[in-house]
Amino acid sequence: MVDDVRKQITTPTSDTIMSKIIPQSDIYKYLYNNYVGVRGFTAVTEHVVKLSTLNDEFEGARLDYHDTAFKVSNGIDGVSKYTGSPDRFYATIEYQVGDPNKLSIPKWKPESNNYPYTGRGFTGSRRIVLPEYYQQTREFSKGDLLRVIDSQTGTPVINFKFSKTFGWITKD
């Protein structure tokens, strides 16, 4: 039944806007060219628009995997390798799919060491179930948007837009 539902949710088209969640510890790496593109698990922006705080994103996108870089609690939370205070910020990268052939529904066989990955093409928490996708490396393109967001309020603190000439530049 889950497979039938997943098949009814079509693969995004080239103009679909996707959203990738970035941990606080990686924001600098994206802004200063340590990473030249987006890749990995991602979601259609329209599907995650109601997830605003880091706690919402953490649950909805199932960011509670082993050695996660997302820190939502004080001390050691049993999953994260980080200690100390929760992250004050996180970021999202919003981008247009471009080549839909570089986007797939992750249906690889789940293994005990990659929990909470289910192999069903959905994230799944007690409150939120989202269709998930796997993005093969897609280089940043003109118009991609990187938003640094306050973890507690979900309010964007600063926005950056990608320029092929200048890289990430602040956007009003």
C-alpha cells in the first residue's frame, strides 16, 4: 500500500523548487565554496513549507540519524556526536530541480545502522510523513537561495542568492 501511494506522488519536474536542510556547522562551508552544489536527501519545498523551526525540521525530515550534525538539545542527545548547546541557526537551500534525471526516490534496502531511513521513499515520524528524494550532485545555479534561519523562531536571519560570477551574495 505504501508503494502504491508513493507511486502516485510524481517525481518533480525540472522547474520544481526543492529544499535541502543544512546544519549550522556546514553553513560556512556552503557560503565559502567548500561545497559547489547540493546533493543527498531533499524534499519539495511545497511539502515542507509548514516546517519552520529546527525542531520541526528535525522531526519532519528525520534528521535524528547516527552522527547527525543537527543539534537540537543540550548535552549529548544519544544520537548527535556534538555536545553543548542546541544550534542557534540552521539553513535551507532552495533550488530548481533542473535535470529531473538527477533526482530519485530513495528505495534502497534499509539496514540497522542507517536508521531512521526506511527504504519506502518517505520520511516518517509520529506527526509528519514527507515524500523524500535523493539528489545527485547538482552544481549551484544562478538564483539558488540559501536562507540562514533562527532555530527557535523559524525566522530567516539573512538570505543569500547564488551568482555564477560572485558566488553567494546577500539578498534583501
